[in-house]
Amino acid sequence: TRTKLPKVGTTIFTVMSQLAAEHRAVNLGQGFPDFDVPDRLVDGLAEAMRLGHNQYAPMTGIPALRDAIAEKTERVYAHRPDAEHEITVTSGATEALFNAIHAVVRAGEEVIVLDPAYDSYEPAIELAGAVAVHVPLDPRTFAPDWQRVRDAITPRTRMLIVNSPHNPSGAMFGAADIAALTDLLRDTDIVLLSDEVYEHIVFDGARHESVLRHPELRARAFVVSSFGKTYHCTGWKLGYCIAPPVLTAEFRKVHQYNVFCTFAPAQHAFAAMLREAPEHYEQLGAFYQAKRDAFAAQLATTRLIPLPVPGGYFQLVDYSQVSDLDDAAFCRWLTIERGVAAIPLSPFYAVPPPGQRLARLCFAKNDATLEAAITRLQAL
Ligand code: PMP
Ligand code: GLN
């Protein structure tokens, strides 16, 4: 048969989690926390189910949750989106990314992605009949070279996808990036898709430069977030998209016939959680910073070299002192022979930088999990 996604296999996250399970490795590969969801959120979910919120939610998300998202956005980014016309609740960030791409990108158009890029972008672009144009980030700092992005723009460019804090590197945009991005898009009709799922996991007092803070950018942007990352519940698959009314209207056409609506009980639980416990997202950076610092200190006792982590919950390590294997082979070897699962970076690239010896470790784990991994990594 003629397949639509000939280059696509099973995602590296599934492949490495299966390999980890098979070999009883400590799984620092696929990004998910191994600690509990906050009690009040679990209670809120159970309560919502008991109260009978078990049928279809409104297509765009329950009003209480969209209001709570508007309120949170105002509190954090000093901009209040219109809950009625600018916010849509989705089945995780993944659905939001897919909808945003399909809402505006037509066959034959181009979408610029910055490599390494999260793996769901390109298949969604290809399913739209469009072409992903890959622009590499700096192979060490993962900073964008905005001139190279500018050079990649053609009359067919319909969308640019950005991701800060960045998966897999943790790199974050600074004010200069926002200025360059704003300048770059001015006088074009390019739509910005900003993947901000790690918005609350930022360190060292840095400010997350959400596109929502910046009027000129947000006027042309879909901004995507995920409750899974913020509330330790990646399996609940709830997220949202904020975009101006015109973009949201198109977005909702896709959402409506993709899933129609999302898991109703969790919407009630998150509405209450956002309102009643803002300290959860306000303290998330400090919570993860302690994990980042403890993990990096322990890694210093191994031959893996940790790279700086400005945000997110992934630690990149340079393994060149340990092995000459390419990253895919190294991560398989590490999982099977040394009992620690990691994610190679090459699947995040159209063309991986030659000789790059980096692997991604997830530190969204209990201390005991990280310590078990370190004991094994010390033997490398
Ligand atoms: N974007 C990025 C950068 C991610 O890391 C993830 C989750 N790994 C997603 C999107 C998808 O988020 P969700 O689980 O809410 O669909
Ligand atoms: N976003 C997670 C990661 O980067 C994985 C999500 C998934 O497994 N699809 O590890």
C-alpha cells in the first residue's frame, strides 16, 4: 500500500520504554514523572466523577476551566486571553499541536522547525501535505540562529514552530530571541506555533518568555500548554491552546472533528486546582530545580558530562568519555547492558550533527530512582 508517513516508525519514547521494561532498566528515557499527582487533584477528579460530570464536556472545554486558564495566564503573563474565543481545552499538547498545524497549513506549504525538534511536529506537517523545513539550533547551546531562520523563509512558508523551554535540551528563549523573532515575523503572514509545555519548569530565577507576554507575537500565534507536565499526570492527556479569535475558530474546526471534546471529569478537577492552588505551578520551578541540582551533582561522580539545564525536566549528558557509539546504539547499550534507559537525540533531527555524543535523561523522578540510576552510571 502507498503509506502517507513512510518515514515514520514507532516513536523513540515507546521504543525505549519497552526496552527498559524488557531489561528491567531504570527508565530515565520517556519523559514522565514517577511521583504522585497532588492529592487534591486526585480528590477533585474522583469528586467530579461522583458528581456526575461523566458525559461530553462542551466542545471547547468547560467554561470554569477556560476561565481559570484565563485567570492563570493573566496572573503569570500579565495578559488575559478571552476565555470564550481564545482558549480551547485539548487532549494533551499533542492534540493541540496537531490541530494548530492542520487548522492553517495547506498542502504544498512549508513549516519551519528548529532541530532538534519534538517528534510529533513533522508527521502532523506531512499529513497536512506540507513540508517541514529544518533549521538547526546550535549543537551545543541549542540557541536559534535567527538569521538562518530568516534565510529559510520562502513565499510558501506558512508556519514557524518554536519550543521554549526546549525538549530535549532545556534551552530557553531570552529577551533577545523574542526581539529577533518579532522582527523576523513582522510584515509576513507566517503563523507562529509556540510549544510551551514546560512553561512552569524554569530555573535560576529566569523568566519564561511566553509568547503570550508579547502583543505582536501573540496576535499571530497558537500557544500550547499541557497539564500533564505541570501536574505530574502525563497519562490524563489534558492540555490547551490559546490563540486569537480568528485562529481559534479554525483550530476548533479541527478539534471538533478530531476528538470533539476532552476528558470531562479532569476539566473540573483542573478548574478547581488552578484557582485554589496557584502555589503548585508557582513552586514547580523550585521543586524541579532541587532535582536538577541533586542529579547534576551525582552525575559529576560519573564519566558522563552534564550540560546546563535552564528549564524543563531533561538533563543532556555528553558520553564521549564513555563510548564512541552513535547515540542510538549507545542508548540501547546503556539500557540493555548497564540498566539505565536514555533517549538518543538523533530522532529529534532531520540530519543529526555528525559525531554528536549526547543522550537525554529525565530527572522527573523520585530521589530513589535517580540514585539507583546513578549507582549504575558510576560503573560506566
Ligand atoms: N511538546 C513537547 C515539547 C513535549 O515534550 C511533550 C510531551 N513529551 C508534548 C508536546 C506533548 O504533551 P502532551 O503529553 O500533553 O500531549
Ligand atoms: N514528551 C515526552 C518525552 O519527550 C514523551 C511523550 C510521548 O511518549 N509521546 O519524553
